Amino acid sequence: MSLIVQKYGGTSVGDIDRIQAVAERVIATRNAGHSVVVVLSAIGGETDRLLSLAYDIDPKAAGRELDVLLSTGEQVTIALLSMALEAKGSLAQSFTGAQITIHTDNSHNKARIMKIDAERVNAALEAGRIPVIAGFQGIDEDGNITTLGRGGTDTTAVAMAAALKADECHIYTDVDGVYTADPRIVEKARRIERIAYEEMLEMASLGSKVLQIRSVEFASKYNISLRVLSSFVEGPGTLITAEDESMEEVLIAGIAHNRDEAKLTIRGVPDTPGMASKILGPIAEANIEVDMIIQNIGDDDSTSFTFTVHRNDYDKAKSILELTSKDLNAGGVEGDDNIAKISVVGVGMRSHAGIASQMFAALAEEGINIQMISTSEIKISVVVDDKYLELGVRALHSAFGLDQGDN
Amino acid sequence: MSLIVQKYGGTSVGDIDRIQAVAERVIATRNAGHSVVVVLSAIGGETDRLLSLAYDIDPKAAGRELDVLLSTGEQVTIALLSMALEAKGSLAQSFTGAQITIHTDNSHNKARIMKIDAERVNAALEAGRIPVIAGFQGIDEDGNITTLGRGGTDTTAVAMAAALKADECHIYTDVDGVYTADPRIVEKARRIERIAYEEMLEMASLGSKVLQIRSVEFASKYNISLRVLSSFVEGPGTLITAEDESMEEVLIAGIAHNRDEAKLTIRGVPDTPGMASKILGPIAEANIEVDMIIQNIGDDDSTSFTFTVHRNDYDKAKSILELTSKDLNAGGVEGDDNIAKISVVGVGMRSHAGIASQMFAALAEEGINIQMISTSEIKISVVVDDKYLELGVRALHSAFGLDQGDN
């Protein structure tokens, strides 16, 4: 008998019929001999409905009262699922973040979990009850309600699994696992059976939006095995776990992509120490996040400096950079928001040379020009013209032997 | 400067515009030099929406989880009003029942308030913040969320006023006060300036559904002055307060009526001790509440016994009574659900004889036959044929000099 934390997202509890189906799945897991703790999101669309009420009152709504409002979404679903479980003859008990208690810091709207008291949940389990826990919320040390930000329910589930020393944490969603590439782009994409935490972090941050990055970091830190499963289709899903030897044999776990970035270049920058911080300082002050950064040695004594930002920040970043260019007496600013980032990810590449050249060759063969390159221990990313995104992802998926039927 | 608790019901916070209007009224009260504590209901219709979700899951939904669900309704409004107040430049702070803390017993769906900790609300007031409190909810000693039942927000407001030693408790609703009779029946009905707690209790329980009975009992117990006001129209409303000498001069405060009852008679009951409990015992066991009870001495050694129940319970009560009639060898059962109850209410009648005969004469003059009579220290009720309800109420309103323009 093992202890399993099951997390169901907004589409999985999207209406009354789906909530009934979740209740049946929870009961089936219990009947298979496991202990189950459930963590729930709000009904799909409910958080957006509450947000629009808030913005009707105050277009800048944020902070403490927004959390009081948004936390009601999960409180509704835990009550409804508990009723459904009890109507089907199982004992259940719902818990808000305050009731557990899930202690967070006081950063409203994006709080971080500090500590979880597992006593009440353990007591409910011992009394034969199924604990049904509101995700996404907690309280700070003054008893104020906090929320963890979008996708925070994944983090609640993983943190609960850690606090309860659960055997596995199952994340039920509307896809049946993590894929080697986006199936909408690569028809032959395969479900990954097993993936290492680090790989999943790279895949998630690069655009495979199955899991919140923070929940994977949490799982990695406490060594919780995470499994991504579909609420609607039976199947083993994808196990996200600590790296083991067998994983090193798989060179590339998958191909990730990202279409949300734009690149900016400042040319003719004097090649003197401290230049990078003079360029990026004003960008950071405007709360714009920078992803890839590349500095090329140019002719004479000047250099050019290129970086990428989120497309939404492109215009703002460009204006700031134009001011900087004048201040530094640089050669001007260029930008392009028609770019895409493609990455190959895999813990296996650490021990194998030649992945980069294999990647560049596959892209060259399709006539795709590489604009930027950035590498880490377990991934290589390139920036290409937006129009080559699908072609590039498919070419790499084939080149690294990931296509269905290849093995 | 006085401390005022303001309670706004579901129609007063029915949409975003009305919530903004409530915020303006609260700020205006502050600007007039008062301290304000706000107690809120859920947005009108929200509690019913949540109930229908629950009944879709389980038609018998009740207990702990229903309270977790329903309590979200008020949590939404306190957050929205606090945002509205802050957007208009006032400091506010919302409180759920658990945050205050409002301690209740553990009778889910109809809990009673045991104790209120006023510290956090007082601290908010001292910090210059407007406390915005969720009505209708509390927690039991194990930290479970409880609700007070329909209309419980009035009770929360009065209990908060008592705990804070407030000067007045203002109940904002969709009517501008308590009337001498239902204005839909009596065109010349007048708003009552001042009414004693006891009179209000009789008026409310007899059908003038402006305030929850429990909140009036609470106000009476702690001597809190209650004022019923309209959210939509300016005006002094009706003050509900302890009886004083000036009130005794007013013989009759108002005419109440009730169309929700039905009467049942069992005839030919042996006139021996213990008969009443043999007749009403099975009715009480079926959880049917009995209102008026009359026993007439009949011919020979038998008697007839008549009582009224809610119309919804009429069929059930009749079947039970027919069984009892057979058991007791009585003379059979008669019933009538086409009845109405009309009552005259007033603390002044205690010291004045003749009210009853004046009442009966006024009804006789209109040819209205009286079927049952029941009296208390401050009210006289009669049961008449349903079709005479409007005529009877109007006749009594005139007879006791309550018509507008009479004074």
C-alpha cells in the first residue's frame, strides 16, 4: 500500500460530471489498496471570472484582497468533490490552505510555501477519510490569505507530497504525458516514459507547458516522483524523477520550442569592462526579464551585444536600449520580433560530444540559418527565423531518432 | 463620533455598480465623522447558484462540506468591497469568519454564534482601516467552517455590534423601513419610526420579512439599537430598540399577516388527561412545527382539537392525524389550507383593555367570520378564510388609526 497525492487541474474539475468522474477515479485508487490525498484547482475558467470581477472594480487590482477573492475558487471545488465522494459512500474532508495549515511568505499573488503542517491531513487519513485540499493558497504568519500565482496548485500538490512523505505525486491534466516535442508540430512525437527533473525543467521553461517549473524544482529538491497523467484517458503517463544510469543512454529527451521571444542588438559598443551591466541595468530596472545573452567581438575596438526578451516587452526594451545607445555613443539598435527558439534537451548529452554539431548539421540541411546559440550542460538552444520553427523542430526530432517507430 | 456597524444584503451588493455605491456610502459615513465596520452578504443569487451546484452533486447535500462551499459567497463580496474602498483611497481590510474569529457551535448549516474575538477588528479600526466582514459564517472549535443559515448575515452584524460595543447597527436592505402593514396590501401603510424589539419579533415571525428573527433576539439580548434602511433611497428608516414610555402611547404598532399556514381539526376526542400530547406527539416526531393550538369543550365527554401547521406540511400532518384518530377512536379529521392569519401587534395593548373587542368588531363589520383566535401579551391573532386576507388587513389598519394622514 502506498500513499499517493493526486492533483486535478481546472479542466479535470471543469463541470459537475467531471467532478463526479474525479470522485470515481479517487475511489478506484483507494479500492486498489492505496491511500489517497487529493489537491484541486478551481473549476476551469473560474479564476478568470473572479479576476474580471476584480478588474471591473479596480483595473489595478492586486495584493491582499485579490488573494481573498481568488482563493474562493479552490474552496468551491474541494467542497464539491468532498460531497461527491461522500455521496458515493466514501468519507472525505476538505481543507483550505488556512485549515491545513500551509504557511507561506507574505508576497500576495505570488507567495512561496514556507512550511506545511501535515497533522490534520494525517489525522484525516488515519480516520479513514480522503483529504481534499485546496491548491494555490496558504496563509502568511499574520493569518492573511495568500495565493501562489498561476499554476500554484501543482506546487501545492508536490509540497503536500513532500510533507506527507508520499510515494508518488500524480498530476492529472488534459494531456496524457510529456512528449518528445509538441504533437501539434511533430506528428511523430512520442510520449516520454521517464524524464529527469533537470530535463523537465528545461522542457517546461522552453515551452512544453505541462507542469509549473516551480513544482518540478520542489519535487527535485525533496526527491518526489511526479507522474503526469490524463484525467480523460487511461495510461501510465510520464514519470518525472531523479536521473538514473539508464537515462544517460538516452542522448536527447526531447525538442522544445518557444515563440514568445524577441531579440535586440546594440552595435558599436566600446569594448571596455562594465559595458554589459550598463546595457542590461536599465532593462532590469524596468522589470524586463532577459533570456539569452550573446556578445560578439567586432572589428576595431567595438563589440555588438544581443539579447532576447519576451515579445510583450519588446517595444519597451527597444526604447530603453535606444536611450542607452545614445548615452554610450554606440552605433545604434536593431531588433527582430519574428524569431523562434528551438532547443534539444537531454541529460545524456553531458557525456557525449558532437550533439551540437549534429544539431547544426540537421538545421543546415534544411537551409535554416542560425541567428544565436546558447548552451548549458543539458541543452543547446538556437534562435532562428520564426518561419522555420516547425521545419526545424521536425528536422531535429528526426535527426535525434525521436520519431515514433524509430526504436 | 460614534461606531456604526453597517450590514448590506445580497441586493445591495448585487453587482459591481452597487458594490461601488456601497463603498461610497461607507466612505460618506466615515467622512461624517463616524467609525464604520461593514458586514456583507453574498452577491444576490450567489448562494442559490452555489446550492444548485451542490444539489447537482448530491440532492441531499448538507453538513460540513456545504458550509465550505456556501461560505465562499461572502468571501467574494468582502474582497470586492475592500478593493473598491481602496481604489477610492480608503484603507480597508477584509475578514472571513475564521479570521476574526467568529466562534460558533458545530451545527453545520444552522450554527449559532458562541463568542466573537473583536481584537483584530479593533486593531484594524485603530490603524485607520475599514473592517469588511463576511456575514453568515464562523468556525467551530475544531476549526471547521460553519454557516448560520439563511439571513444569518443580520445575526453576524448584530453580534459584531455587540462585541464591538457599537452605538448602532444599520441593516441596509431593499425596503426603506418596517411598515405598519404590507404596503402591497395596504396602500396607506406607514413607515414606522420606532418599534420595540418584542413588537418587531412578532411582526417578523408573523410575516413582515425584513429582518431575521434571530438577529432581533440577539439585538434585544445585548440592547443593540438596530436601524433598517434602504440601500437605494435616503431616509431615516426604522429604529428597532428597547421599549420606552413613549411607545406605550401607541396602542398598535402594525398589522401583520401570514398566508403560509393550514389548519387541522380532530373531532370527538375523549376528554381525558394526556390527549393533547397523544395528538401532537406524532406530529412533532415528524419534525412538523405547530403554530396556533385551540381546544374546544364539546358536547358529552368529547372535545375537538384544532391546530395550524405550515402549508407545506399540510398533507403529511393530515395523514399522521388520521392514523391518530383511528388509534384514539376519535370522530375523524377535518382540514383546511385556504386560511390566513391576521395579527395586531403592539406593546401598548398590555395596559389597555378593549383591543380584542375593537378588532373583532372591525372584522364583523366587513362580514369576516373568525375561525380561530390566539392571544399573547402584545399581539392578537385571528385565522380567517384566505379570501378575506386583504380586506381584513385593510379594515384593521383603518380601525386602529394607522392609515397615512390619520395622525
